[in-house]
Amino acid sequence: MAEQEEYLRIPGHVPAEEAARMLGLSVKTIYQHINAGHLPAKVVRGKYMIEERAVEDFKRNPPGRARKQPPRWRAYNSRINMLGTGIQVQIRPGQQEAFRKKLQAMREGNLHPLTGTIQRYIFKDKNSPSTVHIWLVWKDNEMPDEETQTQELEAFKADLADVLDWGTEQSSELEGLLYT
């Protein structure tokens, strides 16, 4: 069997199974990319052999479909108001990596979903990487009472207090006008 494996080796090529391991994909997905022409392959004794360079250069498309044109602007229904909270805060010095880990734990554990929010965004400012922007959006008819909202936001802030300097916080209350 080892002789047959060695016989199937072609310099500069890897079998589909090895390509799958290299890319962190299933073998079935590799076969789909071969059939779609995204990965050039040769069949040798019934096995796909893929150029090693092609595997190294392979880039998967992002999930979803690419938009052909941007979505149209829309106005909110007159019976519902969109409300938002915008928060700008500084990451504590030397806490960039710890902040990233906190966000990962928040995502994986679905921590701090903030009752009634329909969208939650946390952005890092590209021009000032120690600045974080947090945007929270609610429909007014799904927004929790003020006490619940305050308690949940305070718990959110307390969980991030070791990595974010809430003394630098600047916040705004927002009303939605248009959306896409």
C-alpha cells in the first residue's frame, strides 16, 4: 500500500485529501471546487492530484452573493421609529489582544444580546485603532423599559471594563431616518 501511495505522488502535486487538510475544508468541498474549475487537478489512477501551488494560492469567495448594485434607500414605516445608541470609547493601553478575546467570547457565548436590539455593531476605528465605536439599534416597539436597558448596558460595560476605559466614553442617542 505504501508503494502505491508513493507511486501516486507527483512532484508539486497533492491528493485532494491533503488539499482538504491544508485548506481546512472537507474533501467533498475540494471535489466541488475541482468540478467548478477553481482548483486545477489531474486524475492519476482514479485520484485527483492538485498542484500544490494552486492549493497555496487558493482563496475562497466570501459567503453570500456579491451585490450587483447597492440597495435602495428606504424610509422607516411611520408606525415604528428606529432608535439607536452610539458609543465611542478607548481601549485601555496594552489591552488590544485581551479586547479581541473578550469579543470572541461574547460572540461564541452569545453574551449581552441586549433585549430588543435588532442590530449590534462593534467597530475598531481604522484611523485610531485604540478607539472603538459601538452601535446599538432598536425598534421603538421592541425596546425594553428604561430600567432593563440601563441594567443590561451596565452589565455589558462591566464585562468590558478591564479592556475598555469607560471614562473616555462619548455616547449619543439616535433616531433613524433612512436605511438600506
